[in-house]
Amino acid sequence: MKKCSKSGIRCFTRWSRKGYGAFASLGKVVKIGVLSLSMCIITLNAKSVSAQPDTLRFEREMTIEALQVTAERLNPTRGVVTPTAVYSRDTLGIAPQQTIESVLRLNPAIDVRERGGKGVQADISLRGGTYDQTMVLLNGIDFTDARTGHQSHSLPVDIDIIGSIDIIQGLTGIGAYAGAVNMVTTPLRPNYMRTEIAGGAYGYLYSNISGAITRNGLSVLAAGSVRRSDGYIQNTDFNNTNLFTRITYASASAGLFDMQAGYQRRDFGSNGFYTLAFPDQFEHTETTLASVKWNRSFGRFTLNANMSYRKNDDRYELYRGGKGAPEGWRPNYHTTDNAGAGISAAYRWVAGETSVGADYKYNHIYSNVLGEAMAHPIPIPGGNGFFYTHEKDRNIVNGWLSHRVRLGGTALAGSVNLAGSPYGTFPSWSLALTQRLAEHWSADANATRSMRLPTFTDLYYTNATHIGNPNLKPEHATTYQLGTRYTQDRFRAGVAGYYRHGKDIIDYVQTETPEGMKWKSTQLTELNTYGVEAQASYRGRKFLRHITVSYGWMSSSKASDAYLTKYALDYMKHKVAAQCGINIWNGLSAEVTASWYCRNNTSTATYTPYWLLDARLQWNRGLFTVYAEATNLLDTEYYDFVGLRQPPRWITTGIVLTL
């Protein structure tokens, strides 16, 4: 399979007869345009030659009328709403974004708030939700951190092995109050090895090696990287390591097995990251994750099963290395375990496809700050004599039933879910409708009831300025969306509007205490959120590689202004982004990204709108690629959090070798 030079999409021109061949087309638009004459003969007379060697062979090829096959982007979770593409390697493979966070920042539905450069620490939220209200998936597996959404994005993968990123709306059950972000890892080629080394301003160094081997239905993808910097201002240095592997095996008798495992280690100076009063904060995190999925079809039946585990260790120092700390000070230590398992079955019949399933999650935390006091504290491994003094756990169960049916140009889907947790049972539902209006034009509508549990930080975090609240209950939301899409050849456009009503919103409210004013975790707020998102793109053939323009607008209001809240109205109000890639001459190409951000001002935070301009110049020659790129090319002074300045102009050069 290769890209057709005329259409700009992928086209089958040769039948490899390999076990992995069909997987190359998953989630893509494919044209079957050329078939060898020998294949035509074998197909037409399959019964007579099926037991004989392929001795008929003609070198002449016949060009037939192109047949376009569009694969439906199925939701990898229990939801019924079709995922929305955020990133595709095919389109933005040379974009000047070296981190997942910088890619997500350009989408009109996603708000990425970074505390440091190159993805050191960032919060990811959808459509006005908070970082705790967004589910984070890797290859369809939920790895959201139960302690805090600050750590949910800490996944051991780099952008070079990410094939696509999707937004998933309409998730029932527990977890995705505002939606989910799913990152999918795929090899560049069935068999390859790639190595990259880059360096730049502020002592920046990045080295990466990745590769894949595919044999007889078995595919192994492996990658590792190191990223470090001295920091663009005092105490913003970092040193990050990622290791990751994904193994898939397809067997006609045993089904499809999909396994992944990864490890990440991060050390970073946190100048003002969580409080501007202390510029010498520091954080060390280690994340280990693994999962296995299985899929097998039996005629009209399909069975699916999965198991997953994620462990996150965190050491947070208000005084880096204890320098200048008062007597009795200690770092905050946390270790969070998140385990999950699920099973589902689907049956295809004359009325559509019916699915039923259940999943289970277990969350546990040891900490010297968060949780309930332990009768017998335990030593912290590598904790220099400190002890875990608190712990907490919880069990979560989901059971769901869904159905899909297609009637001509109309597709209908619905699901119901019953979730059980320490907070009781919660019913939820999701409905989706897609209507084909014309040959290239469709419309869709959906509605979903969703919820999420309070994190361990929401429940227990108490310090000099904040008060936890162990009596918090789950948040609830009902979301409605209406949109339309137009797709023809190389042009795509879409617009969507949405409304979300949130109840029992968890937020910090300013409260008077004997020690003074503090922020207390409470649930006194209801939110009404409205938004519109529009995006158009065109994929060229020669000089113009692609061009994409997007815009997002959002407004949110509280049902009552009687309380001063910290996060409820702190959202991105306007976002404009434009991306353009061109082929200049003889392997030389360029990519430019311009974006404008306008964050809503609140009684506790004031922001100034700003422009960002990023650019990359790249030259390919055989096995080698050389590039130079600059982020924040205009050297704009901007802030994602009040008082926490983001990196100035950052220039990087690198070389890539691909075998």
C-alpha cells in the first residue's frame, strides 16, 4: 500500500499476502486502484485453484475504476459517539511540535496549560472542563491517574511513535466528565529503525531511537528517548526518560493480541509551578504501565477482553533538596496504583450490532499527606527514613449495553450504563445520530450523561492555603452536541456546537478560617458551558502539502455568583490556529504554525491575549533528514498560569536517520 500521487490518500497497488496487510488500512481512507491480472483470475476462479500453487503469473497490470473504502473510526471504549481526529502523522509528520502537548495545544476543543518547556508538566482539559475531568487513554486503555489530573498525561511515549490522536465524546460511566483523549501508537513502517538526535537553546538535548519488526502476524514496536535541558529561567531544568513497547499478534485461530508496556522517569525544577511564593520547588516522578487486549470473532459474535495496570510514584519538594527548609519539613511522597479489567461481547444481526460488557477499576494510594491515617505506617522505599502514614483505596464497576444500527444514510447508536462505586450507583446514557445529507455532506447529533469521581487530592489535600474535603461526591454532566461535516477529495470542513450542564462541580472556594482566608474544596457550583468549534483543511499534491485553519469559542457561567471559586471560570475563551506545510524544492520542506489565544479573565486571574508562531525547515536526502525549528519564533511573553512565564524563543536543530 502506498500514497496515490494524484489523490493524496492511500492506495493499494500490490497484494502482499502478508498477515499484517489488512491492519495497514485500519482507520484510513483507501482506494483500490490497481490489481494484477493474476489476482483477478484467482479471485474469479477461487474454487478450482485454491489447493494449487500460484503458477499463473502475468507481469502486465490492469488499472480498474477506483473503489473508495472508508473505515469507520470506532470508539475504543464503551461510548457510541464517533471519535474526532486531532492529529495524524500522515498530515503533520514534520510539524514544528516535538511534544504531544504542543500538538494538542492547536486543537480548538483542547486547552493545554503548560508549566514548563517541552512538555515537562502540563494540564490537559476538554471544552472548559478541568484537567481532572478529562480521561487519558493510550491505545484505547484508560491510564488516568486517580490522585491528580496533573499526572494523567505522564505517558512514556514520544510524538514520533504516535500515529494519531483522537478526542472521544459521549463516554458513559465513571471517568470522562468532559470527554477523553486517546493516543494511538503505530510504527512508521512494518520494518524500520529510526534514530534522532537534536540540540538547541538552554542546554537542550534530545535523543531518540525507535523501530519495528513485523513477521507472520507478529508486530513489535519499541522506542526509547532522553530529553533534558538546563532550563530557560532559574530552576526550570529537567531530565526525562521514556521507554515503551507495543506488541501485536494476529492469529486466525487465537484472535488478535495487543500488548503494551512502558516506563517514564522525570526530574524537573518547578519554579513557581504550584505556588509563586516558592521558586525552588522540585518534583520527581516515575510511571510504569502495562496492558493486554484480546479480540476474537466467532461468526457473528466478537469477544473482547483487557487488563491494565499503572503505577505512579511522586516526590514533591517545596524546598529543592531541603535547602532553606524550616525544621521538621519533609517532601510529599505519593505512590498511586490503578488497575483495571474489562470484558465485552458484540453480536451482529439483521437489526444492527448489539454489545454488552463490564469493566472494573481499582484505585489505591499510599502517601504521607493524602488519604486516611494508617494504624501502622510503612517505610517509603528510597524515602530517606520517611514513612507512608496515609492510604486510601476504592473499587469501581461499570456494566453497559449498547446498540448500533444503520438504515440507508442514517446511523443510530445508543448505550446505557450502570456504575457502582463507594459513592453508590449511577445510571448514565448516550445517544448518537449521524445523517448523510448529500454525497459529501453529513450531520450528527449526540447527547450524553457523564460523571467523574473526586481525586485523592480533591478529597484530602490540605496545606497552609488549601483545605481538603473527604465528604465530596461525584460530579455530573449532561452534554448536547450538534455538528456537520463536509468531505470531498482533499478538502475537509466541519463545525460543531455544544452545551454542557454540570452539577455538583468540585472547585476550591475561598473560605474564612481562624488562620485566615483559605481555598476549600467544595461542591457549591453548577456550570452552564456553551461552545462552537470550526475547522477546515486541504491536502495538496505538490508544492502545498496541507493547510488547516481552526477556531474555537466558549463561554461558561455559574448558576450562582455567591461564592468566589478558583477554577470554574478559568477557561480558554477564543482560540485560532493555522497550519501550513509546503514542499519547496528537491526534498526541502517547511511547516509554519500560527495560533492566537484569549483566556477568560476572572476575579482571581487576569490574562493578556497572545500570538505564537512556530516554524520548521526540513531537508530529506535518502536515509537522512536534517531540520531546524523554532518555537515561539516572535519571542512572545505569555502565561498559561498567572505569574508563570512560558519559554521564550527556543531554537532547535536535529538529524534523523531512518533505515
